Amino acid sequence: MATDAEKLGKTVVVDYGSDTIKAGRARDVPSENALSCITPSLVELRSPAHPDAATAPGGAPWPRGEAVRRGRIVDVQRFESLLHHVLFERMRWRYGREDCLVIVEPVLTSRSEREAVVQMAFESFNVRGLFVCDAAACALYACNKQVGLTVDIGHGKAVVAAVAEGATHVAGAAQLPWAGEELTAYTAQLLARGGGARGAATANLPPEQLRALKEQIACAAATAEDFAAITSGDPVRAAGGEAASAHGAADKQQQANIAQHEEAWRRARRSFTLPDGQTITLAGDEGYRLGEALVRPTSAGLAAPTLADACCDVVAALMEAPSRRAVWESVLVTGGTGAIPGLRERLMAELPLVGPPSAGFALMPLPNYMPPDARKHAAWMGGAVLSRVAMHQMITPNEYSEFGPAVVGRII
């Protein structure tokens, strides 16, 4: 019988999302190369008549279909094909020598989806052991915490969830109606604003180009007042120069702030070359407008609560007041879209304005031993950390044979 150390050495951790599916071996955490597989959550829709053809008839690429959307498995067969690719082609599993598997699932996953994944793991992939955990709790485990608030903003979903004593308060968790996908669409609106040559040049940009542009320019202003100053085109006001001018010359620190903001304005007006060779120039406030749309969706015309209000509603759903204070003291912003520069600091500026006066709002620091991108992939990292203590809680093939897919209720 294999020891726990031997099982851990072969255990694969899989975190699936709307945009990508991430996988790697638990034993490699916290090295920078631990996350060895990141692949799109898309499956080629090949014709049964040409299953091995590299391209569709006529030489065109095969169309692709989604396996996961908004954090939900929308097609079980596609998801099985995707997971097969990850495990047997990317992670080098071999038939007859399959290993243990840890699945990090999105918060608010339904029971039917969870049981479908369990059935798939044992009946299609013949795993030697299976553990299922949710993304919110795993993200905190990556930071060596069991209490906190996770704000997970990815490509297709944005979820706010409170975790207390290592368990996610699912009943109070909230999935917001906007995420990176909506931000990409808003990028297209900003580019088309005003029309002209730039609007014509960007009218037919493919989604991947819009997304790349969004990721390069998006940032969040430090406060709502700063955003108002930025959109007014006044870097001196944004740096606090108005108050200084009312009392005479600004001191050295204020002058430094003004210079810093003026430099930010110059950097923001950057030129980008499109795939067809055309060059466009972005205004100084457009990147900040993208960040503001995450903090206050109404600024982009989206009917949704502010990010700070959503956080307050989630924490208020906790029954015990001491738990609420502990949660506020450990706020973790994670996910690809959540990595926008300035977003975490802006959330910390907004929470005291709408949250309880006695709450000690604080961002959760990452442990020094974690790699630089751990915040972006915190759920996967935490799943790998959790797998080290979950060896004795894994579902075994014998348990699955006896109880079926419902056995997953024993661990989650």
C-alpha cells in the first residue's frame, strides 16, 4: 500500500474556471513551476466523420465549444474531454496507473454538478482517490488562513464569499453579475466612443485582442475623488494640489505627488499597434474607467451593487459577530481580473465608507514562500496545500462502489 508521501507525490490538483483549467502536482508547491498546466476551458467540436483530422474540411480550424461558463459546467461531455486532455496528455497519466485527484470547484457549485464530476473521476478516469474542495476556502489555505473574505474576480465570474473555521459560508456567498468578460465588452465601448479613425479601426477587433488590450491598460484609481479628478483631466487635482493651492505653495510631498500623477498621465496615453498594423492612442482616463467599472459597475451602465456593498452583504450574512470581525481582518482579492493594479487598495478605501465602523479592514498578505503569481492562482495553490492534510479524507474506489456519487457529501 502506498504511503501518504507517495500519494502526495503523484496527486494532481485541478482548478477549473470559465476561462482556463489549471493543473499541477501537489508536491511541487510552493515552487514557481508548480502550476504546470494552464489550458483554455474550450473543446474542439470535431466531426465524428473526421475525429483525427487536425483541421475541419476545407482547412479551417475546428470550431470550439465551452465546457464551463460562469463557473458552471455547461456540457459534461466536453468537460470530460477537457479533463482527459489535462490528465493524460498534459500531466502524463497512464492507463492502469492513474493517481489521486484533487478538484477545486467554484463556490456555489450545485450538488448535481459535483456528483457528475465524482462519477466522471471514478468511472472514466479510474482515480485512486478523490478530494473535492471549494475555491474560496482553498484561496485562504494558500495564505495559511482559515478565516477571511475572498473576492474572486475571474474572466466569467466574480464571487464574494466569507470563510470561517475553514468552511465557506455558501448560503451567504454572492455571485456578481459582472466579471472580466463584461470588462472586455466595456473596453470595446470605450474604444468606439467618439467614433473617428480609432473607432473604425477597433470596430471589428476579435475578443482576444480586446482582452489583451484591457489587461494592459486597466487600473483602479485610489479613491472615488481621484477617479473624478482623473476623468476631468486634472492631474494636479488628482494629486491633492487643489488643497495645496488654497494654502499657498504645495510642500515637497505634494509636489512629488503631482509629478507622479502627471507622469502617469503621460504613460496612460500610450499607442498600441493592432494586428492589421494600424496604431491607436488611448486617452489618459480609459484604463481608469475600466477599473472603476469593477468597483462601481453603474459607472459602466451595469445594474449591479458596488464591490464594497457586495462584500458587506456577504459578511453581514454570518450569524456570529466575532466571526465577522475576523473575516474583515483578512480580505483576499484573487483571480485574473482581480489582479488589476490598484483594485485591492481601492477596495480597502471603499469598505470603511459602507462597512461597520468597528471593523478592522485589512488585506491579507501572501506568505513569503509563495510565488509572485500566487494571488492570481490562489485557489489552485490552496488546493495543493490542502491536499497535504486531506490524504486520509479522500474518497476511495471502495467507498464510491458502495455509496455512489453521493459519497462526496461526506467531505463537502
